[in-house]
Amino acid sequence: MHNTANVIAIVGPTAVGKTALSIQLAKEFNGEIINGDSMQVYRELHIGTAKITQEEMEGIPHHLLDIKEPEENFSVAEYQKLVRGKIEEITLKGKIPIIVGGTGLYIQSVLYDFRFTEQPNRDETRLAELENMAPYKLFEHLQSLDPEAAKDIHPNNIQRVIRAIERVELTGKQKNDIEQNQGHEDIYQHYIIGLSIEREQLYNRINDRVDIMLEKGLLEEVKTLYSKGIRNVQSIQAIGYKEIYAYLDGEVSFEEAIEQLKQNSRRYAKRQLTYFRNKMDIHWYNPFTDSEKIIKEINEFMQENE
């Protein structure tokens, strides 16, 4: 343990009810909320990322929303540095930092001893070779070098594919080799709340959420990004954006795009739950029936760590 700050985290799959609980706990424990979603850092990506609105915040301070332009990259190492700074800042004010989101690796990197080593200097000749490869060939090459890393990268995200290839070619280490001995020792005194409900109920909430996003103007939001020529960047690989881009490119019908969006969201929720259950020490609750129990057990955690 390297730090005496108390940190609460709320994690769980998309559409499970993290936002509503976070506001309730921030009021109860004099907290400020830190974004734990890798896509909510982007300006202009509001509806598709289910970003909290000013009205929904109910006056609770929120951090690390809208800090990047859609064309910019954002890494877990940068997230770790920013959030640890915010935890110190919030704690010095006598308040409780509450990290809320569904990006497991990002939250894990903050709470545990993740260390990010610098990559060796690029081989510019090799970089030029990679940049001249057809995207599908490039992705196939990554799959052959590091299949686990390839699972987490969209084939069209050329920059990330190249970085993953370079990591293996320059260091000889796959993604799992780098992560294997990291993320076990606590950095903060923390209590992680995991939210989970029955799968059928969750999938129905996900489908309903997509319908609500469309009513709120998701198509128009994506069209605005599309019209600016924003392509092949990290932000628009997010679920809700890449599917509608495919529709705008004429690759699928609108109905097919929306069905794919719902399906991808359901699959993502399943992957989120698998990650959280395997990677972190989490206290699991039902968000609709356990709110009193959550408050009671966080109170006990706070008293133990005064």
C-alpha cells in the first residue's frame, strides 16, 4: 500500500445503472466523480457514449470528461497519470474520489501497481514498411504476432495496430507478458462496487438504451463527426459510432447498423463482466435492490480506514 487515500470505484457493464448510483453515493459521502470510461474523455461524443448531462450531475463535480478532441489519441498510461492527480486533488479538499465507468483496464491501472515502460526508439525504416501495408495485411500480421492484443484493437485503427506490432518486434514481449506481473498490489485504500443484474434484464436495458440514444439524436451526432472527415481515429472506433459510420459509408442499411450496434453493445457488456470478475477484487451488488446495503458497507469501509 503506497497511499492512504480512500477511493471508491463503481464498475459494471454498460447500461447497468452506474451513473444513478454514483450521484447517490457522491451526495452520501461528500464525493467528487472521476470518469472511468475511455470514450467519455472525447468532446462531441455525448449521446453515443451515454455521457452524463449537466442536469444529471445534480451539482456534483465531475472530472476527466471532454478533455480530448475526437482526432486525438488517449492511452491508459495518460489516464492513470491524470486520475492519480485528481485523486490527490480531491482528497486534499477533504472529499472522496469516486471513479465511475466500465473501462476495466483503465480503472485497474489507477487502483493497482500498473507500470508502463517506455517503448524503444522506433525503427523508421520498419515503420514506413508497416505504414505501406494494406490494413487487412497489417492486422493479420498483428494476429500472428500477438493474438491477444489483436482482440482488443479494431482492424481499421491503423495507429494502434502498428503500435502493437512495434511493441512485439522491438521488445519481444506480447501484451500479456507486459501485464502479467502488474496490477496486483493496491495503490490506494479502495472499495470497488460492481453492479450486475440478470443477463436478460441487462440486454433489454441495452436495447432500450440504444433506442433512446436514437431518439436523442445519435444519428445526427455521428453525422456531424462524419461530415468533418474524422476517420480512422481512436474515438470513432467506439460502439455506436463505428456502426453508424458503416451505414454512412453505404456498407449496411440503417436497420442493419442499429441491430449491429445493439449486438456489439451486448457483447461488450459480456466482455466487461468477464474482465471485472477476473481482474479485480470487487464487491458485487444489484443496483436496484442493494442501495442501502452498499451505503452501509461503504460506511464500514470508511470507518475501518479512518
